[in-house]
Amino acid sequence: MWHLLIQYVVTDQSLLNLQSVFPRSLALAALDLVDRGNVLKCIGPAQHHYNVLGSTATHRVFLNMPGPMPAYCTCPAFAYLVLSSESYLMCKHVLAARLADQMGRCVDQPVNSDELASIIMQEYS
Ligand SMILES: [Zn+2]
């Protein structure tokens, strides 16, 4: 698995620093999620997000957001490690979504407008 990541990373300049930026355990956990097909790409009419199935819960990941924060995840680790303490640049779900997207390993899941409305309601309520 680790070799796979290295192989992948050296072909992609944007993730070239993956090893130095992320703890190995985080990178391995993210790769494991990709490998299990746990990254669902939810494609809506205007935008898309990712549902990453964790061991205890499903977390919603947003990538390529406008503004100072390029990615966001709804998991507690993201809130604590990334937003509060700034110890990490991203959680394993964000990393998994990025990797899955670039490796073409996302499971596409079209979202209809009703589902999208309920997602938006949850986000802003
Ligand atoms: Zn997360």
C-alpha cells in the first residue's frame, strides 16, 4: 500500500510533499479508505461533495472551495486538529477524497435536488 502511494505521489507534483506533510499513519488510513471504496462522490447539479464512510460514521468532505480554506470535513478530527490547533493541514477523509478523486477511485453517486436540499438544510441549520 505504501509503495502504491509513493508511486502515485511521485507522478503528481501537487502531492509530492505528502510524505513530509502528513504522518504516515494518516496517509495509510486515507489510502485504506480509498482502497475499500469508501469514498463516494456525490454529484449535484451545481457542485459536488464527497461522502467518506468511516468506521463509525459517514463524513461529508468538500474540496476546492473558494476562500482561504480549500477543503472542509464534517468529522470531529477536522474541527479539532485542523481548525482549532492547526496541527494538520487536513484529516484523513479530506486526504482520501483528494486521492480517490485524482486516482479515479471515487464511487459516483448522483444526488437529486431533494437530497441536495436536505444536505444544504443540514449544513446551514
Ligand atoms: Zn474528516
